[in-house]
Amino acid sequence: MIDYYNLLLSNDTEMMNLIKSELVELKDNYGDERKSELVPDEGEISIEDLIIDEDMAVTISHQNYIKRVPISTYRKQRRGGKGKKAMGTKDEDFVERLFVASNHDDLLFFTSTGKVYRKKVYELPEATRTAKGRPVVNILPLEAEEKLETVLAIREYSDDKFIIMSTERGKIKKTAISQFSNINVNGKIAIKMNEDDKLKRCAISDGSNDVFIVSREGKSVRFSEDNVRAMGRTAAGVRSMKLSDDDKIVNMILIESNTDILLVSEKGYGKKTALDEFKAKNRGIKGVMAMQITEKTGKLVSALQVQDDNHLVIITDQGKLIRIATNNINTIGRNTQGVKLIDVNEGENVVAAAKILDKKEEEEKDETLLENNNQENTDEASENNQENTDETSENNQESTDETSENNDQESTDEKNKLVQKSFDFENE
């Protein structure tokens, strides 16, 4: 035994092997799972701090598939190009909403039950251009009867910007965006409603817009946003339009300049009407006729604000879908029933109509973003070039000074040599 201990003391390899074998034996006999857990310090850094704040194209389809794609994906072509497919969809689905938001922006999701949910843009599934995306129900904790109605991108929760909400039974409410700055995972109430009511539309406003409301019976009212005072988040709102018992609001629109109102009915009839035809009134009235509703036209199903270069998609309850350029639809007066936009079979009804981005609009937006990006790169390159020029100039100056010093020194040395030679010659 003494010889073995002497061997251990004199041989490091044998000693380490013994230590290793004893530790393995301890592990086998007394080892258990780790009691502690290694986690990041949430007080010092968050996930958002690790994510680049870059622009994303957020795409939402008619059947509520959502995704985000880096905006750089759409910056490869100039105007006149063939464009790129923005989203892969099923035959009966189509891209309904496409907007640009930063990774750090908030998205507010308003649902038919009057609740609002919040997600960061970077929390959405990032996908390729042609991917379909993920259903919204897999991202938000929606209830069985809850349907997504509006998505708004928010950068700052200020008091001078408002969210205007409209319900099916004719209520309207205006609330400061700052009221929505604190929303938990399970959402919060955005508007208090009766059981027979549903939230229909939401929009961001600066407080100076005209509001346009349209009902299924073809009635409409236009009034100034000043007629709606700002209220708290859980308030029920005020009356926007006086409805009959079986009438419902189709849409709420914040009026923009150089646009027309496009109306589509159940039986495939539709028309465009100039906004000048609708004079501003007080809210809460029965409204004026926006479209003649007859048995042939059916009730209104959609009201949109369009320009001539927009495209319209109409879909029926039997999966039929048609795309129409809005400049192919005649602009006519209020008191008319419109023209047939889509031919429906007996028992078939139009269930939705949506405005989609025209490729020209997409390319112009992409070109603007590209030009801004190029300008930033040009400015940065110009600064770098200026720095390089200054540095080169300094280096050249230093080189010139050094060369001058060397030349002077060499000249002095040469003179000294000549003087020395002259002195030596004289001595000889």
C-alpha cells in the first residue's frame, strides 16, 4: 500500500485517474437532477433589445392568415418591373391588408366582441414572400365566437391621436391612443357593448376628420369627428346613426380627399358615388340614401373608399371570387341601384368585398423606400469618403514633412562632409 501511495505522489497521471474514478462513483451512487435553473437576468436586458428595429411588410389575408416579411425583400425592382408574389393563398383567399411597420411597433388587434389584443411586430411569424402565414387564432387567445375585425400599427401612445370605433348597432366611440398603452396577454375591453352588438370597424384619427357611416339598408350619414367627444376605454360610446330594428352598420370610413365611395350588395350589384354627393350632417340621424335597395340588389354587404387605380375583390358564399379594377365601375348618383359587378346564381350571395393594393401602388411605395435607403447609403458613403480624403491629406502632409526633414538632414550631412574634406585637405 505504501508503494501505491508513493506511486500516486510521484505520478500525476495516476493521481488524476484515481480522482476521476472516485468522482464517477459518487455521481452514480448519489447523483440527482440540478436543483437550480440558469435563466437570463430580465432586469438588465429584454428580447426586444436583441432584435433589430427594421421595417417589415405585414400581410393579412381575407381569412386572417398573418405574417411578416423584411421590407428589403420587396426592394429588388424598380417601377415597370413584373413585381413579386406577396403571399401564397388558397383559391378562395386573397391578401386584404398589407402595411409597413417596424419590428418594435405595436399591433393592436380589435375583435368583434369589443376586445383588443397587443403584439409586437417581431412576435409575428416571419416567413418568405410566398408563404401563406399563420392563422391569427394561433397567435391570439381568441374565443369561439370572436372574429378579428381591424389591425392597427402603433408607434407612440400619444394623447393627441385617437382610435375611433364603430359597432353594428350604430354606436361610435373615440378614445385617445394613450388609453391602450397597457394591454395584457389576454386582451382588454376596448368598448362596452350590448350582447346583440358587435364591433365593426376601428381607425386611427388626428381628431379633425369627417366620418362616413353606411348601413345594410342603403342609408348613410356623414358628420364631423368633432361631434364625438373623447371617452374612456370601457365607455359604450354614443349613437352614430339611427337604425331600424333589422338594420346594421356595414362600415365606418374616415374620409380622405380625392376618393369615391364604392358600394356592393348581396346580389352582386354595385356602384361608385362621389363624396360630394354626401353632405355633412349631425350624427344620430336616420341618414340619407346611399344606394337604392331592392329585391333585385339585396342588402348592402360592403362600403369602401376607393381611387381609380385601386382593385376590388368580391367573394360569394359559394367560393366564387372576382377581381375588378375600380376605374371600370361607373360613378353615379346616390339615388340609384348601381350595375351588376358579379353574376351570382340563385341562392348565392356576395359575402364580402375588399380593396386590395394595385401593383403600381406597391411598386411606388417600394421605390420610395428604396430611394430613402439609397439616400442614406449615399450620405454615409459621402461621409466616409470625406473622412478618407481628410485622412489621406493628413498622411500626405506627414509624408511631405517627413521627406522634407530627411532632405534637409541629408543636405546638412553632405555639407558637413564637404567641410570636413576641405579641412582635411588644408591640413595636408
